[in-house]
Amino acid sequence: MSLDYGGLPGQLRVDALGMERCAPGHRYGPAAREYTLIHCVFSGKGEFFADGKRYVLGAGQGFLICPRMLASYRADEQDPWTYGWMGYSGALAAGLTARAGLRREAPVFPVGEAAPLVEILRRAQEEMAGLRLGELGAAGGLLRFLGQIGQYAAPEQAGPPQEEYLRKAAWYIQSKLEEGVGVEEVAGYLGLCRSQLFRVVKAASGLSPREWIRRARLQRAAQLLEDGRLSLEQVALSCGYGGAAQLGQAFRKAYGQTPLAYRRACHGGQARPETPPQPRDGE
């Protein structure tokens, strides 16, 4: 079964989506498309032809067809493949393809087990058909699809384990700043104990986890003060402080001036700094 449809104009558009159990010898192409197309093989075997090369694929592998790439593929006569696919285009398409570890020079790649990919495609099909804004559901499915593939196709992009932990911790902290996120909560999210989190953060940033969270909160506060639309109380609550007084104490200690003085400097005729100042280490 397959669905072809429009999506998110300009940025990310899902152009094709489907799954199929192919008949023996079933063939497509040679043909070219205007969008990026990824196939993942769930079972069986087949052949893929692109850029003058032939590839034999089986379960747990995928193949990439880049825009305007002349390609063809054919199911095995004795053990025809079952596969799923997603095609996409837009300004974000090339970057997402690269982020998943996929490139034209190596169009065949591992994709891991079938079950997670089948579920992602099934859900994306249901959301596209059932939601009033189904194209948004399909775009979400595409990101999950690429994320799952990237687990296997792009292991080198994850870097050392501490970098992956740090990246996830940074995302979590930024998403929870207004709630007053703490060290224990970050460690729990990552599945680490406090001492493990300390070693990871200290090695990567030179800061303790507590210092890192404090710096993130202060930098968010500085950005909101530069923006100038929120009161000091609202800035404080948006960064996880108990109120304007608590923000003021932390801000003066880190930046050497009050939040009000900093905001006036940004909006009162003095030169506006291009970026928020960095809090002093250890503060």
C-alpha cells in the first residue's frame, strides 16, 4: 500500500510513503525523481542499480535514491523482498539526509530490525489519512524514520558516549529551565548517577552539572532581558527562579550588574551587545 501526497511547502514535504510485499521479479525503473527516496528492506532479497553499480540487498538494509538519480530496483525471483519507503523534499531535506548518515557515494546502509520501522510507517500512514493536518503527522513520521535509520547508518556521528550524553542533557535542560531543573533530574533522564553525570559534564565543558545548569539559566535570562518584553518577575519565572529578587541576586553575582541595569543598557542608548555576556566560571 502506498500514499503520495503534499506536505509542508518550502521546508519539509513528504512526497511518498508506503510499504509493499513485492511479487517475484517485480521491478521499478530505471527512473529519476525530484525528491529524496529511502527504501528499507524488511524481509527477502533484491537488487538495486544506481550510478552504474549493482547492489544486492536483504533484510536489515536500506538504499538511498537522491533527487534526479537514475536508479532501478528488482525483487528476487525466489525470495522477493518486502520493503517500506519514504520520499521527501524541501529546504531541510539534504541536511536531514546527511544527519541520518546517508550519502550518495554509499547508497546502501544498515537499518536494523524491521519492527520499529514498520510501526513508524504504519503510524505515519494512519496520521496522514486520519488527521485534519495529516501532513504534519507525516512530517513527524519522517523525522522518526530518519532517527531510527540513523541509529545504524550513522554511528560515527554520535561521537564519544560523553558527547551524546552532553547533547541530550543540553536539550533536556533547555526544555526544563522554567521549571527549575536540577542535577538529579538531569541524571535520571540520562540514566546516570550524579557522579557519572559530573564526570561527563566536567570532561566536556569544564563545569560541574550545577554550574552548567546555572549558566544556562543566566544566559536565558540575559536573552530575555535583551528582548525587553517581559517584566523582571516574568523573566525570573521563565528561567526557573523563584522571583525577581532571586534572579537579581544570581545575576549580580554572575554579571556584575543588576538585571534592570543590564536591560537599560540594552535599550537605553548604549551599544547593544551582540551576544549575552558569559557568566563568570564558578559562579
